[in-house]
Amino acid sequence: MTTMKTRSGPSMKVYVTVWLGMLMIVAVEAVLAGAHVSGGTLFAALLVLAFLEAAIALRYFMHLKYEVPLLFWTLIPGLLLAFLMMNQFWADSVRMNTFRFP
Amino acid sequence: MGMTHLMEGDVSDSAMTASGLHDSPMEPSPFRIASRKLTMWLFIVADAATFGGLLFGYGFLRFGSPNWPRPFSFSPNIVTGLFMTVILLTSSLTMLAGVTAAQEGRRSGAMKWLGGTALLGALFAVLHLREWSAMIREGWSLTANPMGGTVLFGAVFFSITGLHLLHVISGVIAILVIAVGFQTKRLTASHVETTGLYWHFVDLVWMFVFPLLYLLNVH
């Protein structure tokens, strides 16, 4: 039997460490929400922490770190580009109030 | 770190033939994974774009609505949300234990961990439905806002959390079906791993839904 070897996966010890790290990020998010930080700062901080958690989950829980790099480059940049393109609608959101009928 | 059993990156001849990777005259997959796993990845990317679009829509409406309500209090809403987050994160860990057990050929161990994952998923769903029920009793709906201000909060909240809840319930059913199939030797460790990929994605989506829909709406 031949096998196509890529890279081996992590142990349960690594998974538990990552799980604890993600719980800590959630705790930081909750503290920030309860600390009455200004809206814009809170939004930015929560978004950064959410992307950090997503990156950790993708790398370790979903094993993207242990797959061939081509899989990452095929899937993720295109998705991020789609998210970036959605940003073009913000201008309409700002103008929405002035467009509203009385 | 090193594990001697077949891991997600090792695709056996039989698995490759079954997945169409090895059939001549086809070339081997450049991604070195079984086709069912690649299919799940493609589904996940498409689903991530769906949730991304919904969350952008939420941001659009919130940014354009000067009277956006902030209905959640730290206790009990956020405390419950935190508990639900811990449950979902822990279910990802039990899923990883289930996948590892399946790949090592420990069928009863895999069954135990997958059962635990399904149980945690079901608990998450029950808590979520309980929260929905409390909000509906307060007067929240897709078209109603008991706090005054825009009614869009209910539409956005129930749509996004509803779609996520649908994913959770589907995932619980899928995990139970796969667990029974693996136990009865009708399905392989590859099926368990692919289902695990989906479950981690459900967890990943919640990592955005919880801070953006709950924590940003604390009064």
C-alpha cells in the first residue's frame, strides 16, 4: 500500500492548549464588552480577536496547518477578497439616513 | 507530535481509489486529500461567504440606523452567551478526540467522544432556543422591537442566530449518523474527520456571531 504523506497532525495536548487559549480570548472579549469601551474601539478589538480565534481554529482544529500549503492558498485568499469587496457598500450605509423618506 | 497511524494527510490506496484520486487516467489530487474532504472545504468556504454576507448586512443596517437598540444586559444575557460559547468550544475539543480515536481505530472511544460532542451541541441548541423563547415573550420578533427604535434588530438577530442554530442542529444529527455508521463499520475514519471539519466551522462562525451580535449590543 502506498500512501500520500503530507504532515502529521498534532497531539491532544496541543489541542487542549489551543482550546485553553481560545477560552482566554473569549474571556478578554467579555471583559472588553463589560469595560464600557467606546463603540468603535470595542468593535475593532472584538473583530481582531474574532479573526485571531478563526485563524487558530483553522490552523489547529481544522488542520489547515498540517495540509499542503496549496489548499490554504486555494481557499482562503479568495474568501478574504470576497469579504474585502463587501466593504464597498459602507458608503451607502452612511448615506442611508439622508435617503430616507420623511 | 508525531502520530504513527493514518492521519488526515495520509490517503491510503483504497481511500484514494474510493474517492477517485487514483483512478487512471486521472492525475492525483494536488491537495493530497480525499475528495470528500475537499468537497467539505468548498462547502465551508461558500458557507463562510454566506455568513460573511449576513454579518456585513447587519453592519450595514446598524451603521445606517441611528436608533439601534442595545437589548442585552451582562447578566443574564452575556453570561448565558459565554456559557454557550464555552460549550461549543468544548464540543470542538471532544470532536477532535473523536476524530483521533476513529483514526486510531478505537471504535468505542470514537463513539463515546462523538456522543459527547452531539450532547454538547444539543445543549447549546436548547440554551439558544430558551434564550429565543425569553426574547419572544418580551415582545421581540422579526418585525417587532419592544424597546422602541428600529425593528431591524429582531430581523437581523433571529436571521443570523437562526441560520447558525440550523447548522448546529444539522451538525448534531450528522454526528449521530456518522457515529453509528462508524460503530457499525459502514463508515470510515475519513467520514468522521470530514464531519469534524464541519463541526469546527460551526464553532468558528459562532466566534464572530457572539462578539458582533451579543457583546456589541450590551446596554
